[in-house]
Amino acid sequence: MGKNNLKFNSKTIHGGQEPDKAYGAVMPPIYQTSTYAQTAPGKHNGYEYSRSANPTRTALEKSLASIENGNYGIAFGSGIAAIDAVIKLLSPGDEVISTSDLYGGSYRLFKQVYEKFGITFHFVDMANVNNIENYVTNNTKLIWVETPTNPMMNIIDIVAASKIAKKHSIPLAVDNTFATPYLQTPLDLGADIVMHSATKYLGGHSDVVMGALIVNDKELAEKLYFIQKASGAICGPMDSFLVLRGIKTLHVRMQRHCENGKAIAYYLKNHPKVEKVFWPGFESSPNYEIAKNQMKDFGGMLSFIPKGANYNDAIEIIKKLQVFTLAESLGGVESLAGHPASMTHASIPKEEREKSGIVDALIRLSIGIEDENDLIEDLEQAIG
Ligand SMILES: *Cc1c(COP(=O)(O)O)cnc(C)c1O
């Protein structure tokens, strides 16, 4: 059957991978080198300088393409560097329509770095994708979707968004960090670009910062490889190795993240001291049907509001947690708790935050793969 049409749970391990040519090493060596010997000027084995390409990074990029059902993977030094490369496809005067409750760092990059270069960003509630149409102009050159959204766990219909994008010939990019290709593969749903913060679930062990883009179109891939090389926001060989290793267990980890996420979502939902839980797997959640159709399961991310809590109450609860670590980031094997208003989303003005539902008392949890009972006991003693 070959390695080309493997199922997802095999692609994570074998996708785009071959034993190393030199000694048959099963894992690609960490090619910790900046340059490569040439036999004559311009004569080399495909590698000249590690900003342009490095064999460990190539192995990772092939794996990324394989798990996202794409043709090309392009790895960067961070998720933000990957987004930055996408925005560099644009020119002054261009407009972008973006999800409104998106990752705080993406918002900061759009508003504080790129607006001054003459690019306009419209932040739109895409829970109803038809809202996108209201902002389409002749200058719209990119639609940016994040789903599930961070931290409100809203679901955006990727197929419906891609229909609007195609109707107006606008490229559609999807930040697939929260879902990972285990849950959804946006290229199959009509997206043109998939973006990852590989720092999160792909790496999966909270030991590396990295980003990635995956595309199908050759011309688009060439433009992005050019930006990767020309702007230079690359990832190193050691980090490439770590994420490649992380991807090999992605499906097993995600399965447990989803199981634990579900257990904790229901525990919190039934807790008398919890006001509201945001998790896309409740039948009562907005866009539940879309979530069920476009995702294989509901993931390990959720947010909640403790009953009657204010800013300080939320912080007090988080400080009491002992198994959950108070930290930014998500998607690692260990459970983390965060306070969006003072941490990940502090760069978004309070007014803008609250429009998206990110109230001061909101607590975000990244559910790890520990024993679910330990996590529930920890929440129990903290919430009281
Ligand atoms: C973390 C994150 C990013 C940014 O990625 P970095 O690796 O931190 O640069 C972008 N989008 C989402 C959804 C994220 O969670």
C-alpha cells in the first residue's frame, strides 16, 4: 500500500518520512549545521545554507504537509512568525477580514505591526459566517479564520467560509492550532492556507516554540518559501526534531486530551459554583452541529466563569490550583490554567475583549493527559 495513502494515525508516524540516507537512522539526525560542503561552486546535494533549507527541517515540513493533507509544509521559528509570513503576501491598501475573538498575539501583530504599513484589518464575528460578506471589498485579499476560537471556543463553519472566499476569489487561511489535524483538516474543507502554532499540540510537550504553514498550491508555496528564506524567521534543527517527535504521538495524545476535556467540561457544567462553561461539545453550545460535522471530537480546551466572580476571584481560584500550572500557552501533556484578561488577551483593549465575551472572571483551561480524577479533585478544592 505504500506510505502515500496511510490513515491519519499512521501518517503522524510515517508521513513523508524515510530512514536517513547515510546510516539508516530511523529518526532524522539533528543536522546542527549552518552550511554544507560543495564539490564545486554551486554543486551540492540540495542544501547550501540552513536559512534556506536544513534536512531536519525538511523532514518536519514533509510530516506537517502529510498530516494536514497538504502538498507543502513550511516551518517557522514561532506561530506568530508563520502568520507574519502570510501577511507579507499582502501589499499596502489591502484589507483582511479576521475572526474577532482570535489569539491575542495575532491581533497584536495585525493591529500594532501591520496597520502602519497600510493594511486594514476588520474583526468580524464569524459565528455567523454571512457576516464576512458585509466586509468584502475589492481590496479584500485575505480571510483569516481561527476555530475553535480562543478563549471563547466559538466554532466557525470552515466550508461555509470557504464558499464565500471562493465566490470572491479571496484566499482563506485557518489557524488550526486548537483543533490540530487530528480533529479537522481545513485544506480538505476548502481552506488555502493552514497555520499552526506548533508550540502547542503538535510539539505537545511545552518544550519548543515553533510555527508552520501548510498549503496545496505550488505558486503559493513558492511565495511562502521565498518569504521564509528572505525574511529568515526559521526554526532550528533541534526544534524541528522535537516537533517531529511530538507529531508521532499526536493522535494518541489528542484522544486523551479530548476524553479528559469532555470529563472536565461536564464536571464544571454540573458544578453549583460555576456560571458558564465554554466547550464546543455541549449540544447547547452555539454551532454545535457545525462542530460535530467538521471536527472528529471536541478537543482539550475549555473556558469557564465561576458564579458571581470578579477579576480577583478568578485569580484566587487559579492561584489555588496545584495540579494545573498557572501559565500561558496550551496543548502540552500537562494541564494549564490561565486568566485571559490579564494574560493571553491583555493586549486586547478591555472594551474589545468584552465584546467577544472575554469577561474579567473568565478562566481558560488547557486539559492535559493526566488522570482525569486528579484534575477534577484539583478543580474541586480550588473552586470550593
Ligand atoms: C500560541 C498561538 C499562536 C501563536 O503562536 P506562537 O508559537 O506562540 O508564536 C497563534 N494562534 C493560536 C491559536 C495560538 O494558540
